[in-house]
Amino acid sequence: MVTKGFVFDTGYGRLLLRSALVGVLTGVSVLVFFAAEYLLHELVWSGQEVPSGWFSGSLYAVAIVMVAGALVGYLRGRFQMTGPDPNFIDELIEGEVDPRHSVRIASIGLTSLVGGASVGPEASLGSLGAGIGTSVAERRGGDEEEKADLTFAGISAVFGGLGTFAYVGPIMAMEIYHPRWSSGFKRIAPGLIAAVAAFLVLFPALGTPFLAVYQLPAPELRLWWIPLALLLGLVGAALGILIAVVIGVSTRLAARVSSPLARALIGAAVIAALGYALPLTMFSGRQELDVILNHGASLGVGLLAMVLVGKILAFAISMRWGFFGGPFFPLLFIGAVLGTLLAEIIPGLPAVVAVSSLAAGACASLIPLPLMVIILTSMIFGLPLEMTVLPSIATVMAYLAVHGTGLLEWLKQVKDR
């Protein structure tokens, strides 16, 4: 009787049941989002391959990016979205997301993805899941505490469901180091339940979209690779600082253009020009990275270097001139391109070490969630268990160098002066 009363008759028991509901609804919403992205991408880009050579883009692609920029600018003006864009880290802390706003930001994110901007889907989906959690709490008459728990459950459902690892959401929560998570498992359980429920919805349709996306050559682990990963983690930190500086400059320039439509069109023009000259800089980088990893040697050092520079610029413009999306896949692409480039230049440098370490280091430099970066990077590259030590070491070194020293905060203060 005591157990039954705890599960079904208390507010906490209702919270867990509602977390499962949030997980199911979020899973369905993610499916709808990806189905819309796939259908629109097929409609707009059908028959368009991923070219890789110099100036191998098309005027058709330029036109599509410009149309997407115009649509993004129009939507931002229509929705009166002139302030800073949301991110799932802040939403985890705040514990409340206006459901209507989450749908609006998801629509801009979808337009950005289909339109060729250098952004990932995770920010749009994270906001969408958060909005669903808030909506369920409001419709069920939940208090502020429950609203925060279900908002967290929605975000966890997105990352746990897609990442095939239910603990991704709770790990993000614990890494934020907010007083809310000090109560331990009681606060974590809603995220676990929502993630499992979302996975049950997503797996039959999508399988494991974040698992072994790329296949790196994986010979037996060598002891000397570990200090090499440490060094590459510091290189990844330097790369992250460079990206942060470029984003800071992009932010300042964007602030001078007050009209959302004009700002988005200018950004689209730059992205289109980069895409025409270097098509591999377009989109999130998920499919384009496969080209880099499989054909890096044939592309040549010069082209790889220019793709690296072009992608950094495309990413900085995409994130600050009107388009919307997540940073993970673009940063993964940037780090992996640098790893491929170094493996081509330095004799004997194993690609599995360079690519996985620099991809993790670049992500950890700008995404202050090191455990999540380690898990997702290891999963995406399909690393054997013993190989996960490489991105783990690189992540820790990059995180300490950029965040542990306060270097990134110092750069932000300099930018704001």
C-alpha cells in the first residue's frame, strides 16, 4: 500500500507519468520535424549532389540560400524576434519555455537547415522539447517546480531519444551545476523517463541517428596516442578560441544592421558566396563531413585548408545574422576537417587520433558540457570503448584551457567593452 501510494497518489508519481507523456509527445514532434526537413530538402535540393571542388557550387544553390535568408528575415520580423536567440542550456536553467515561441524558433531552425545555413538541428529540437514540457505542465495545472521538471524532461527526451543514451539529458543537467540538481535522482528521473519514452517513439522510424555516423579506421590503441590526444586537445582549444573571436566580430557587425530582413539577406549572401566557392561549407556538415573523411587525400591540403576557413566563416555568419540552429555538428565538422588536414600533413599521425581528438576539442571549447561532448563524439564516430579515451582526454584539456582558465569569459568581456 505504501509503494502504491508513493507511485500513483503523490505529486511525484504524477510527475513521472507526465514525464513519459512529454517523452512521447517530444518523440512525435522530432519525427515531424525530421520528416518536414527531409521532404523539403528533397523538394528543394532533389538531384543536387554534394560537390567538393573549387567553385563547384551552382547559381541554383545561391538562389535557394537567398530565398531562405529572405524567409528567415521575414519570420523574425513577423515574430518580433530581435533579441538574443535561446539555447537549451539557458532553458534548462530557467525551466520554462513559451510553447508558441518554441514552435516559432523551430520553424526558423527548419528554414535554416533546409536553406543551407551552417547550423545543426539540436538547438531547434531542444527548444521544441522544452516547449512541449512547459505546455504539458501548464495544461495539467502544474506548479513552477513541476513546470521546470517537465521542461527539463522535454529537453532530455530530444537528446536521449536521438542519442540512444537516456542519460545524455541528466548529464547535461548535472554539468550545469545549478542548485536545482542538488536533490539528485529525484530531479533526474523525469529526464530519464522522458528520454526512454522518446526513444521508443523514434527508434522504429529513425533507428540510431547519432550512433556510428562516421567510420574511422580503428587500429589497436597505442600508448603514445594518449599524450598526443592531450596535445591535440590544446590545439582544439586554440581552434575554439579562434572561432569565438570570429563569432564575436560577426556579432558586432550584425548589431549594426537593425532590420531583421536586411541582416538575414546580408548573411545569406555571404553564406551563398562561400557555398558557391566551397560547397562543402554549406549545411550542418553532417553529410559533408563524410566526403571529407572518405576523400580527404584526393581533395588536397589546399582545398581542405580553405574549407576549414570557409566553414568557420559560414558558421559565424549563420549563428549571428538571422539563421538559427545548434553549434554541435558545425563544430564537429570544423574540428574533424582540421584533424584530417593534420593527418595529411604530418607523416604517421593516425586519422582516428587527429579527427576524434580535434572534433571533441573544438566542441568542448564552445559547448560547456564536457561529458556530453565526450559521449556524443564517441558515439558519432563509432569508437570502440578503449578508443574513447582519445576524445575524453582532448575534451578535458580543451575545456580546462578555455573554460577552466576563464579565457573565454575574458574574451567576452573584451568584446563587450
